[in-house]
Amino acid sequence: MRRTPDAVARAQRTYAAMQRTLARLNAAGVTIVLGTDDGAVRDHFYAYTAHRELRLMVEAGMSPAQGLTAATK
């Protein structure tokens, strides 16, 4: 499915807002946890989305240690 340029721009704005929200919550000391209903999916290794989520959390401003804590504590 191809998205229109407007749909892409809206999705990018929404994602940027989600990144800012995570950064603000993290800075405020809110407990952040990683959660997924991921399972083994064809063409992906098990827990692919959890690994991706961790990377995105760090890209949004969490430290790698904070990301690991969110996934394991």
C-alpha cells in the first residue's frame, strides 16, 4: 500500500509527537516499561519488535541503560 505525501507527513508529525512525549515522561521520572505482544513471525526472529522498540526508545531520548531497565525491571 502506498501512502499519499499528506499521509506520510501526518504520520511523521505523529511519530515526532510520540517521541517528544516519551522524552518528557522519562525526564519527569515516570516509570517507562517495554511491552509487546510479539511472537515469532515469519521473516523475523523472535522478539524482533521488542528489540526495535528498545532502539526507538533510545532514539527518543532514553539512555541505553534506561531502555534495558524498561525491558527487564
